Amino acid sequence: MPATYTLDYFCSLDMHGSARGWPGYWGKEGPEVVEDRVRTFAQQQMLVFGGTTFREFRHFVREYDEPYYDSLIAAPKLVFSRTLEEPLGWANSTVHAGDAVAEIARLKRETDVPMRSHGSIALNRALLAAGLVDRIELMVFPAVTADAGFASLFEGGPELDLDLVSSTVLDGRTLKLVYEPHLHGAVPEGAGPKRRSGR
């Protein structure tokens, strides 16, 4: 069975992945969000990063303590970067300087180990455009970051149609949405609002 690729993305309600002056989780973490992270990263999988997100996670696991960080450290990690070189300073990490789309397509064909990527905006926009993402797991936190926000995954990316797989409310306020994405094609004939007769 081909390997699956899951894109894991945290965002504010206005779809920003980060925001100046806001803490991690936008300050809205709770026990159910943390437990979701523990379950998510306890799975057998390869973690896939772009260079910027890899550097950020490498820093986080050194400076902070979360109950799922041991799983992050133990998991095999593949980072796509033309500037990073081995050794990467984070256990079980390998750098790939070549084309990410071609390499992920190859891994999906030739391996059965699930892959998961958190954030990694430019990398995952390219993989979405290539139709290589099997699931989007979207964690929407109850915050509007407005002009402080940046790093929007979908802005500048491909048009997508999404099939909703599941929706869960965590800690009574944070929404986890799981979608199967499909590249948007032609709009079916007759879709949309219908004109009144005689007009």
C-alpha cells in the first residue's frame, strides 16, 4: 500500500500560521490539544520538514518541554533544504537538497511508512499543487491575529476542493478539521444559486 502524506497545520481563525507577539498555540492550548499532539506524534511515521520549520522545531525541543517532544526526537525526520548540511543537530534527521516534489512522489510509491509534515509552508504548497497530499489536519485556534499574522498556508497556493473526514472540538474552543484535498477542477454545470424564472 502506498505511503500516505498528511499535512498538519495550526492556524488562527483568519488562517495565519504564526503571529508577531502571540505565544505558541496562540495562548489557547488546553489538555485536549496537548493529548491530541501526544497521540499524533506517537504514531509510526516519518516527519517531513522544510528548512525553516526544521530549525524552529529543533530549537523548540531544546528550549521547551512538551509531552510529545520525545516522540519528535525519536521519529525519523526528512528535511528539504539547500542550506542545511549534516550533521543537523537533531537526532534521526536527514537532509535532502533535491526536488521535494519528486522525492515525496518516489517515497509514496516505494515505501509504506506514513509521512507527516507540520507547517513548512512553501514545501507543502508545492506538494498540494502536485496532488501529493492525502490529508490536511487543520487545527483552528480561537484567535484572530489580523495584521500581526503571517505564514498563511493557502494564500498563493493551488485551488482545492476538500472532503471533510472529521471535525472535533478540543477543550471546548479549538476546532480540529481533517480533510481530503483534491485539486479544484471545472465547476459542475448547474452548480450555484439558480436565477429566478423569467429573468
